[in-house]
Amino acid sequence: MFIIEGTYNGEMIPKDTCFIITTDFSGEPELFWSGDEAYQSIRLPLTNNIVSIDVLVEDKASGGGVQGAASGALLGFLVAGPIGTVIGAGVGSQKSGRDSITLLIKLKSKDNLVVRDVSNEELLALQVATKKTYHRSDFNPKVPKKESTLNKEAYIDRLSIKKPNPLPDKEPKEILNGRSADEKTTLPEKISIEKFRNLHGEEKATEVFKEKFNELIEKYNNWKWLYFDLKIEIDKEVYFIAKNLLVSLIKHSHNDQTRLQMVKELFRQNEVVNNQIKDIEKSISEKESFLESARSELTSAKMFKKLSLNNKISNVNSSLSKLRSMLAEKIEFLEDRDGYDINDYIDADTEDFRQIFSETFPEEATPEYKPAYPSGEQSQFLFYPSFYMKVYKDSFDDIWEQRVEEEISVLAENDRSVENNKSHSDSKSKKSQLKELKELLDEDLITEEEFQLSRKKILSLD
């Protein structure tokens, strides 16, 4: 495909630049265009970069002029500003001659590319990439506040619940009676939990985030149930956990990438040593078998044969002593390196976590990498009670505000129900009185004038 007009990072791309769709080293599709002395080559990953594609025109070999002009006019609406005019003119003047698809590609960087001569294979690759792109509008982590139209003050004295004193700074130490630390409860059904479980982004980074998020959200929910007989109540708790987890991953992933290479090298060396140990153990076993056989033969051997066997036994014993010493050293070498686990480290890039953060929490500043822990110390990823207590304390006021609003809503609904029933009852009572009054009139027990006067009083018409 070839560029008609467009920009990348705000700079114009030379017209007729050739674009090709290729793959990067990990097999992910990317858009590549080769530059010249004045313009550098660019590799743009397709996934998570393309917002939308629009087919501006699909020319057949016999057409082109009218369709091209129409698509040029269409661009005036799709792309605002001077570049829309320039691009539109470029499309409008496109010549016919062979089948051609012209596309408008909108990038997340706010750049637009208009390309011609797009093949069906290229169009398919672009469409697939568009579907995989994560859009901010798909997920808004900001907790919306519901505006209540009820007069809360009118219900305060009728509430059955009362907000307790502020939570203590330190987490509780004793589990509620009847429960044990290994007991678990179920997660509440929260849309926000499912949204974070379905985040999109670079594969390794999102896998790490989802794994840690699922574990952390379950541990927090269990902790709250064990110590407070509660579960996750509001979305703010979920957002607080997700945001802090991403911050932690950003801080720790850089260090872990460096240390992970070291641990992988240790594992490689350990594998070599383990193979050496196997060889040594095999040699020891063979020599011990020889000794057993030689000693058995020694009992019935003649003098010269005995001398020969004794020399061999002596040499083998000396060799065995060295082998056992070597074996002890190799085992000690492995024991000194025990405790390292590749799964303890984050095998994902820091910038990928920063990208997820910026798209998930667009209104907040994306954290920069900072050394997260001293050399030799591993990350705990917030899996500890003091963090759970911080989540609960931070959400405590909002939780109680929601509880109060929920009870006020119930009280208000009950009031409306009582009022409706009273109104219905009053209506029935008036109907009965009017019937009795009519019966009195029919039986000539009251006059017409008395009937009308009483009727007005019942209907409150005076």
C-alpha cells in the first residue's frame, strides 16, 4: 500500500511512501515504511495502536474519478483541519487503472494515514488489529457518584445503622470466632472486577497483571471476611487495588528483569552441575562395584594376583575419595543457590505496565520507574494485611455513605408504599360513604339538598 497523505507523530509523511505489513521478532504484526535520507524508517505495531479504519473508496478499473472525488469530499468530515483538505484533494485526484481500496487509518497518537492500493490481506490484518486495540472509552475506572434526590436529613433519625468510629490504623490481629485462616469465601459479583480481568495490552504484561490481580482481590476479600464479616462492597476498593498493583508492577518489573537474567544464568549453571553430579555418582557406583568384585576375588587369588588386586583396590579407593569430595562440593554449590524461583520474578517490560496504567487511569500521572527494593529483596506485591487495611480505610467513608443511601432508599420506598395504601384506603372509604348516602336518599330518609351537602363534604369540595 502507498501513502496518499498523512502524519506520524505530527510530521507529514512523504507522498507515495510504500507501507508493508510485517511481523516483529515476537511475531506481532507491525506497519513498516522505509525512509530516506530526510525521513527515517518507522515500525508501528498494529495491535493497540489503530483506533479505526474507514474504507473511503473501493475503485474498480473502469471507475475512479467520481468515487475518488466523493471520497475526497468525505474526508473533509472525517479529518478536521488543513490536513483534511490536503488529504481530501489527494484522494479526489486519484487516477483509475486497476482495482484499488483507499483507507483512512486513525491512530491512537491522533495521527491519520490515508493509503491506497490496499490488498485484501492487508485490509484483513488491519481489521484484526483494530479489534484488538484497547480503547479508553471501553473502560472508565473513575467511580461515578450517584446523585440522590432524597432529603437525607429527613431520614437520619430513622436509620437502623450507625457509622462506627474510624477504623484503627493497624490491622486487626484476631480472626472472628468460628473462622480459621485457611477458610475462604466467595467474591461478590462486581462489574469492575470483570473489567480488570478483561484488560487488554501487551500479552506478557496483561497476563502478569491479571494473575496478580485475581490473587490480590481474592486475598483482600477473604481478609475482610475473616476479620470484619464483610466482603468487597464498592467499586472503589477494586480500583484502589488495581491501581496500586500496577504501580507496584511498574516499580518492580525493571529490577526483576535484571535479576531474572541472573537467576536464569544460575539455573543454567545448576543444570550443568546437576549433570556433573550424575556423572560423578555413576563413576562412584562403577568403582564401588569393582571394589566389591575385587575383594571377593582377593580371597581366592594367588600371591601375585593378590598384589595386583591390592594395587588396583588402593588406586580405586584413592579415586573414590576424590570423587566423593568432588560430589560434596557440587552438592554444597547447589545448596548455596537454593531458594531462587523464576516464578518469583516479573518477566514483562516496565513500559508495558506503564502503558496499561496510562490507558486504564488516564486522569492520573503515570508512575515512573524507581528502584523498588534493595538488592536481594523480593517484591511481595502488596500481599500483606497492612495493605488490605489501607484499602479498607481508604474506602471506609464511601462504603458507609453507600450503606446509608441504600437504607434511606428502602425507607423512602416503604413511605411511598404506605402513602399509596393510605390513599387507596381513603378512596375506598369515600366510596362506601357515598353509597350509604345514596341509599338514604333512595329510601327518602334524607332530602336532595341534604344529600348534595353531605356529598360535597365527603368529597371535600367545599
